[in-house]
Amino acid sequence: MNTDSLLLNLQIRQLRLYLLAILVYVGIAGLIVLPVISKNNTDRTVKAQLSQYLKQTNSKKAAAASPVAPINGAPVSISIGRLGINLPVAPGYYNFATQKWTLDSKHVFTNNYTDPNPSVGTDQSRVTVLYGHDIPGILVKTSQLAYGDIMTIDTQNGYRFRYYYDKSKVVVPTDTSILTEQNSGDPVILVTCTGTWYQFRHAMYFRLLDVQKISTGQSQTIRARP
């Protein structure tokens, strides 16, 4: 083998070694770089998922923390379907000094004497007293009330509140505590006279069932009937 051939073979071997070194270097770099890239991609995915989860969680928390505005309205009419009672509501007054009530043969009345702005509402933070004569065409049939009977109250601002009859009690005329009762779950009290000589007061307690916007019929359940 002459000198030129030996020199060519040596150059080829050096070139192969050089290429092998490059391949080894690229392989090692790949082993280092690829996991880093993969890890970065994984980190970005996890961060995106966590960010989305936190947004959803915070949104739910905010919705849960946001109070639902109470619905209130001044009563303009009441009805008790099973008894055929359907009456307008007017402002009335009970005078503690004279023990006299505003009464007529056409209306049920709110008690504006102790409550200047009577209303019914979903917050149920107050007790609303309605009253009327124990005569035909007004509240005489309330003596036939049975547990669960529905009373509907329509309000001036277009809402319809439905209540169900819960319980009742009879008190003497001098017992005016029913006019200032705290709500114990029955936010509406309907009062009329009772007794042979109308010498007692019959207080009927109603519990809120639901309320709906009359124009749309959208209903908001407030308390499930037991």
C-alpha cells in the first residue's frame, strides 16, 4: 500500500470518528433538552388547568357569596281558592286605645297602625297581619280552613306569593300580641272574629310556599311544603 492510500484511509477514519462524536454529542444533548421541553410543556398544561379550576372555583364562591335580593311587595289582594275567598286588600288601623279596627264588608285590611308600610316578602324577617270581618263574603269561611290550604297574596309590584295554612289560635280581644309577633316560620297572620258573640279573635298562621312574577310566571321556591 503506497503512502497516498494510507493517508486517505487515515482521513476517512478521522472523518468517521468526527461524525461519531457529533452523533454522540447530539444524542446526549437530546437526552438533556427533550425532557426539559417535555417538562416545560407539562408545566404549562398543569398551570393552565389549575388556573381554569381556580377561576371556576372563585366564580362559584362569588356566586354563593352573593346574596339573592329579597322580593317584597305591598299586598293588594288575597284569595283562598278552596273556600272561594277572593278579596281586595286595603290599609286599615287597629287603635290600641279604643280597641277599634277599620272594617267594612268589601275588604281585608293590613294593620297600618303598628306597621306603616306593610308588605310580604321572601326574606320573611317580619310578620304581616291581615284582618277582616267574620261575615259572609269576607272571612266567615275561614272557620273551615284545613292544614295545607293555599292562600295567595298578590302584590302591588306584580308578584304572587303563595302560603299554606299551618295553624291557628284563639285569643281574647285585649291580647294584642298577635299584632307584634316575631316570625317563627309563619310570616302571615290572618285575623277575624270568632265565638258566639264574636267575643274572641281567631288568628290563622300561614307559611310561605313560593313566589312568582305574575307577568312571566317564573317561580322561586322558598320553602318546601312538608
